[in-house]
Amino acid sequence: MAAPGAESSSPRAPRETRQARMEALARLPLFFGLEGRRVLVAGGGEPAAWKAELLSAAGARVEVIAPAVCEDIWRLAGAPTHGAIAVHVREWHADDIAGAALAIGDFEDADAAERFYAAARAAGVPVNVIDRPALCDFTFGAIVNRSPLVVGISTDGAAPVFGQAVRAKIEALLPSGFRAWAQAAKTWRAAVTERGLSFHARRAFWERFAAKALAEPHRAPEEADRAALFAALETQGSIPHGGSVVLVGAGPGDPELLTLKAVRALQSADVVLYDDLVSGAILDFARREAKKMLVGKTGYGPSCKQDDINALMVELAREGRRVVRLKGGEPMIFGRAGEEIAHCRAAGVPVEVVPGISSPQGAASRLVTSLTHRDHARRLQFVTAHARDGKLPADLDFKALSDKAATTVVYMPRRTLPDLVRNLMSAGIEPATPAVAIFSVTRPEEKVVIATVASLVEAVTRAVDEGADGPCLVLYGHALSEVAAQDLPQAAEAARG
């Protein structure tokens, strides 16, 4: 959540962050083009038969060489899936490996497996010896086949059954109709290229294509769909400087709380301007080629000036870039979204908003409690405890904030919490009103503090002394009366303290 308080006395400038684009990989996933290429399979058992079938399906010319060949291989050779399968009943020789695109061996004897591996390496041919990970340049993972859309899954040989379980999960998520859409994309690509569209226009075409495929996966695309996609481009134009700004809510912290629309926005961004409170796990959803710039809006630390952020958004958009302004929580609640939207509109830059899960929603989910209740809370109110000067806002209605029939959520309360509680007590709030403070809600480091309004300052101070950190949210009201009775280890520990 971007802090709406005063600018820091030590402002900083927006800066590009250099984050690792990819963590270490056990295996590099590659998709070999094998159409018409020769592949050697040395071995005649059932494991070799499965590999031969897979290779034939990929269009390879498969040569199976073994002294004895199982019935499955003979059946495959008589009716191959795609590429031809030739069977040679004899021992393999080093000359058989030379010139092959791949070499696959199936051997029960360890010495025979070692000899085959060494011969393939000497010939410079990538080799896989079935069920012997140490003798494999590459491995066969579990496959989800919606060809030409193909998904490969690898556990680096550690847990093939787990890989199969993941494959089944993905199978269920990917409609079989995606095969037709992927084939259409392959067929239409030349027509898109021939139009001489700009990079942004081409990407806009394929983004609309993907959106249509996701929306209607169970029917095959038609020529009318392609015409409609091109017509949409012509209607909107392909102006080189047609950049835009999207304000995206990153949610309270847990990356699984991102909306699908937020993920799509991140994956189509050229530049992502993000706050300190946005986690790295959420940034991982951004397009890998996107430039990521920290614009550092925190509650109390050094922050970029809002005017600088506004100017940067407009400048990047005028360069023709798709700018995602990634903001913690829900951007339209105490996130300065109004200022950024107004600046974009004044500059003539298209701007839209993708809402996010708000911090109060995240807090309610973690507390497993409703913020409204027919008997206790018929009103839900959000306020900020942080004005432009960093103090408690002078215009807060403390009588309304003391209403026993409301649940109140206070954003950014840490610095002004003693003043807030003092004013609530003066306005007549019941001292025993249930209260909860949550630090870093929905994140691994989340800390829940349960108290009453009267004991809240002391409880929060103690939690901070014990290491509670990150953005803090305070909630109070009688709708929270059952929270202390729940099985929340963090909350119970805080309450005992």
C-alpha cells in the first residue's frame, strides 16, 4: 500500500532494479525440432518402445537397433505415429550413432550402458540412457500434448510420479481446444508478419488472440476471428507512440492473491514501476523482458516524490511503452491513484485500473472472520491515520470512528497510534472494544496482535520490540470479538505476551 503521507525529508529518484531473471535450473527445457531427422534407439524392450513412439510422434526417422525386439516395437514400426520407424535386429555399432540427432539407449547391463554413453559423447550426439540419470545429456519429462502447444515437465529424474501428477493437474487446466487455437496461431503468423505491423501492434494482435482463445477454448477459431482481430487493430490504430498506463493492485503481499487480469497486465508490460512494499514473488509474474523500476513509496523511509513518479509514467507512455504502475493492496484505497490518474489524463495518456485484493480483505481472510455482522457491524469504514504532514489527520470524525455498530480499518497507524487511541477514548469508545493489528498481512512474516482498543498501543509497541515489521493495519469493532478464540498461533502468542 503506497503511503499517502508527507514526502520524506530524504527523497530518492526512481531507479531501475537489476533482479535475477531466472533462478538456477536443474535442467534447461528445450524443444527439439526432429521432423525428418534420424534418431537412434539402441534397445528393444518396452522402455525403448515408448521412447520410439514419442520420437515418431515428433516426426523423427527412428532407427531401433537391438538383438531382440519386443512386440510393441514391431507394432509401432508397422503403424508409426508420424515419423517412420525402422527396426534392425542386431547389435549397435559406433557408426550407427554418427550423424544422429539424438541417441537413446536401453540397457540392463551397466557396462553396456557406459559403452553406449561414451560412444555417443565421442560422436558429439546428445545421449539419454533410460533410467540412468548419470548417463543422460537430456531427459524426457512428462508431457501435456496440445500440439503445437506442448508443455514439458521435469523433476530432474528425482520424482517421476510427482511429475506425472503435475502433468495431470495441467491437463485438467488446459482445454483440449487449445490445440486448434495454437494451430491457428501457427497458420496465421505469416499473415501477421506480412502486414508490416510495428512491434506494439503485433503484440496487441497476439494479446487479443490469446484473450479470445482463453475466453472461447472449446471452439475452433475461424477466418472470421482473424478478420475481427485485424479490424480491431485498424480501429485502434498502430500509432508508434500509443503507450498507456495501467494501475495494478498487487494485493496485500501473497502472490497467489493476484487477479488473473493483474497477471495479464504484468505479462504485457514494457515497464513496471513498483513500490517497496511489492514482493519479489509478485514481480516474477512480469514479462521477463520488462524493465522494472523501483519508485519506493513507503510510509516512513526515503521515498520518490510523487511528482517524479507522475512525470516518469507520462514520459514512458509517450515513448510508446506499456507502463504498469504496480501498487500494494488496492490502488484506489489510499494509494494516491487519484493523483496519478489525473496526471495521465491531463497529459492525454490512456490510463486504466486493475483492482487488487485490499489489505483489509487479506486481513479478514487471515483472521478467518467477517468484517461485517448483522448483530455487531452494519457499517465498514476505512480511514488513514497519516496526513500529508505525517501526523494524525485533523479532520477525522472520532464520534463516527467510535461507533459501536461499525468495524473500522485504519491504514498506516504506527506513528500516530497513541494519538488515535487517545482521541477514540475521549470520543467515548468502549475501552474493551476488540482490536487487531496485523503486520505484513498474508506474507510469510505476518504478525497478528490481538488486544482491546485500550491496550492496543502497548500491544503493538511490544510486538515491534519483538521484531514485528512491515506495513501495519489496525482493525477494531465488535465484529472481531470472536477472533481471539480462533486457532491462530501468531495471534495466541501475541495475546499471551
